[in-house]
Amino acid sequence: MCSIILRIGAQGVFIGANRDEMVERAWEPPGEFWPGVIAGRDRLAGGTWLGMNRHGVAAAVLNRTGTLGPAAGKRSRGELPVMALREASAEAAARVLAGLDAGAYRPFNLVVADAAGAFLLRGLGAGKPDVARLGEGVSMITSGEPNDAAHPRIARHLPRFAAAAFEDWAALLADATGPWESALNIPPKDGFATVCSSLIALPCPPGKTQWRFAAGRPDAAAFVALAL
């Protein structure tokens, strides 16, 4: 159950994201594994969970509740950010991916953003993905609906991100305290944990994008600026 937090406003879009995964599932830190795209790469299925392209578009995919891992007859959800990052804007990516057969994939939440705004595409296992523009302010998405206060993680952490400056988000992403169900930086349990973390700035007017990446649990691994 990954988490992504977005601050959307006149100054651009600012993103914090923790990737939660089976710790034995091999992956590679972000690199240019696809032309014009910087993204992490999953060694099992070959796709990515989060990436950015040369146009300043970022895309991230999250599993919906109860759908961790691959399934027979379904395509890898890791294809979806790569597809989105072929486009020159978040709006164009949302428009193109809105035509997908969502039934070809296990259920997903796909976030696509650039300096002008962000979109959430929900694949619910059949038909076409549902597409919605995320409003201004701070939104948090995990395995269900955005800003769902019934979700323990969102109820606990969304107000903290909303109250903090983006410069302070690294410490919030690293928080491993509290009950496991509401932890944002998930300690290992049954082979599952937070495995890496990202901070991405997409300023407006479009300028120098930034991606700082922690290649491990963010309370143990430093955030390092990537060359974009």
C-alpha cells in the first residue's frame, strides 16, 4: 500500500511518495531505462512505480486495496506510468490513458502531474479508468479514494502534510511511529515494508524540476538529488 501526497497550487505541484512493497521484490533506483524518462525499474515485471520525463511530467501507480502483486491474465500495472510519460503534459497523459481497458490490469490508482496540475485515474477492474483532476490544496492517496478520512493512514498524516512546508516533508515521510496500520514509513512485517521514498518539485511557471530520492526506508536512507 504505497502513499503519495501532493500539494497543488499557483506555485506548482509538490509531491512526496513512499513505496511499500515485498522487501524481496528486486528493483533498481531511478535511471533512464526508457528514452527521455527517469524512473525506478521493477526487476520482476520490468515496469516502474514512479517516474518523470523530460517535459516535467511525473507519474506514479499505486495498487488498490487487496490487489498486491501480479495476477494470471493481467498486465503489469508498472506499464502505466511508462505509458503516461510518453506524453508532454499531464493533461495529455490523462486523456490518452482514459481510453485504456482497465480490465486488463488489477485495480490501480494512477497519479499524473506536471507544474499545471494533477490527475487521478482509477482503474476499477473493468471498463475505462475513471479520470478526475485533483483540486488545489493537499491531497493524499493510498489504496483507496483520495483524502478518505476513514483510512487510518490518511486520517493521521494528511493534516500533518497540509500544515507543513514542503521543505519539511522528508521528516514526515520518514515517520515510522504509531500503529502499523497508520504508519507512513512502514516497518517490516510479514516480508512487507516501505522500501524507498521520493520528493518531487514541479514548479510553476515551469522551471527547474527536482527529484530527491531515498534508496531505502526514509528514516535510514538519505534523500539524494537525482540528475534530471
